[in-house]
Amino acid sequence: MFCVAHESRWLSCQIVLLVLAVGWRAALVPLGACGEARPPQGARLGVESALRSRQEVAAPVGDPGENVVPEAAADIERDGAAAPGVAEGEVDGTPDASEPAHALEADAHEAAVKASVARGQSTCGRLENGIELPARGIGFERAPGKRSEHAFGHALVVGALKRAAAAASSRVADQRIRFGDLSREGGGVVPGHLSHQHGLDVDVFWPLRHAGSRAPFPSLLIPLDAAGSGHDYGDLACPDDDIPVVLDAAALWAFLEPLLGAKEPAVARLLLAEHLRTLLLAEAARLPWLAPKAVERFREVTCQPLAPPHDDHVHIRFFCPMADIRNGCEDPAPIYTWRARHLEGVGLPQRASKRRRCGKTATVSMAQARRAAGEIHVDVERFLDRRRTWSRPPKTGRPYCP
Ligand SMILES: [Zn+2]
């Protein structure tokens, strides 16, 4: 989707989405003056609700409370090494060996991990025998409207995402992690993305709540400010349908924690806007269950990219699975000291590859998107002006964040 054209020119995801929203809603209801022709309730929840109603989502979302949650977080040792009893490279572990179905799943997963190969790098790469992230599972779903052919990842990554989402739902039972694009089945260029080429990248939408009631709000690509606040603006020209939302930092931390603690696949980068990094670190101090080492790792691997600012989702990039490095997978820079230690431990070279780019993707500039949006009401205008203040990456002075 337009919104996830990473490391590209200035881009306004919200505007593009809102343009889409207006388009879809126009198809659903006759648009009149503000307040006269209201979209149906479902559509008022956002762009994706409108998409869902037209695209016949295969199965209902279901009640998160029904989920049986494996102890995924416990499967991962906090200091980055595999937990006792969990083979290296198998972050997933086995949730419940007494269940034959789980044992079969574990065997299938192990075979898939062995078959999956990431080659090249995120901006110029391929994926062999990747697996598809299911449309939904314990604690997660793929974002409605995202194309299933962009939902393939390295088996290690897909397994880790599923486990982390399950762990998150055990902490925050009424939330669901919503995933955007991963990669194509064979890798290569994913339209709208400059990376995502070899099965080791994924976009994660913010878990959100209604600002007032704190009830869960479906994750959309909504840009958030330094307070973690934003709006689903709905009809851009109409202030009446705006819904204020806030980031659910606890749910996001519950999802990130097991990923940040894993050695395979190891998180190489979290791309997100600096003000949201600051907010998440402040929120981390209020979560007694959160492993300090996960927070330390988060501090190290988070950076705001050159553009766009990643204020409407977080992009996770993983290092190469160790087994793939000899098969041509190239680690991105930087190689942190802990990564160098892991590589050294298995006799692999401790170096990052120079970045290459393959393939072209269309991007939309902020100015283009704003022009295309047509009429927008004053609050949207003000938010977009405010958004400019955090659109350029700050000079943090931190190592590894240029
Ligand atoms: Zn991305």
C-alpha cells in the first residue's frame, strides 16, 4: 500500500489513506454536505472497515478471550540466547508437547525453517520457500485490504511473529496485533516498498484504543503524536465523524518483548518516529513485567528512518538467519556487538553488506498526496502541519542512528 513506501521520499500515509477512505465511502454512500450523508457505522471505524465490508473477509475476527495462549514469552531467554530445551534457531519451541497436533505443527515448522532461505538483502533480495502468515491466529490478524501475496516471510520470521502475538494476547487479552506487508512468495520488489524483498521485514500497525473509553480500536495506519494520540478522521472534509485514538503501549511492548529477546531471528532494526520511541520508553517504565533487557535492546535497535517518519506503524527488520548467511543472505548495518558475538560464535564473518537497491517502486510525495486529498477540514490541516515538525529524523547522537 502507498503508506509503507519506506526510506523513500516524503510521504503522507494518513493523507493517502484518507483519500482512499473518501473513495471507498463514496462507493458505499452518497456523499453530501458534511453531516447529511453519514457513512454506515462500520465504515465510520475507518478505511479498513470499509474495505472489509466490500472484500468479504473470510472469517469473523472472533473473541480474543477465546484464545488459548501458549507460553511463548517463556520460550525465549531474555539475554538473546535460546531458552533451555529450545533448539537454536527455533524460537518457537513447542507450546504443548502433550497435544499431538502441536507436535505435528512443530515438526512442520522445523521443516519449513530448514527449507526457507533469505538471499541478498532487504532492498535487493529473494526469498525461497517462504511461508504465508495466516490471515489470523492467536492474537493477530493481517490488515484487511492487504494483499495475501505480500504476506510471505521466512519461516523463522513468521513463526516468531505468531509466537510474539500469542504472547501479547496473554498480556493484553482484548487486543490483536495487526500486520501489514511482509514479502512476496519468492521475494523481490513489493509494490510501495523499497525493502521487504527477502522475507525478513514486516510492518506492524499500532495497537490502538479509543481515547475516551479505552476500548480497543481496530489498528489502522494512523499517525500518532508525542502523546501517542491521533484520530481516525474518516471523511476528511467532515469533522463530525472523527474518532480520537491512543496508542496501546502495553500491547505493543507485550508483542515486541519476545522478539527483542530472541537470538533467531534477531531484530536488526525497529523503524519508528523518534517521539514514539521516547513515548514507548517512558511507558516501558510503567510495565513491571517487561524484561529490562528487552528495553535495552529496543533502545539500541530503534531509529527514525530518513523518510517517511514511521509515525503510523513500526517496521521490523530482522538479521539474516544464521543458516542463510552462507547461502548469500547479507546482514544490514549496523552489526551490534551482541550480533558480532553471535556470528563469531558460529564461525561466521561479522560484517554488514553495502546497501544495494533493486527494482523500482512508486512513491507519493506529501505535496502530491495533499493535493489529491481535496477538501480537508481544519483539524486535519492542523494535524498535518504539526506532523511536519517530526517528519525529519532528529540528530539523536546515539550510536547506530545516523
Ligand atoms: Zn515496511
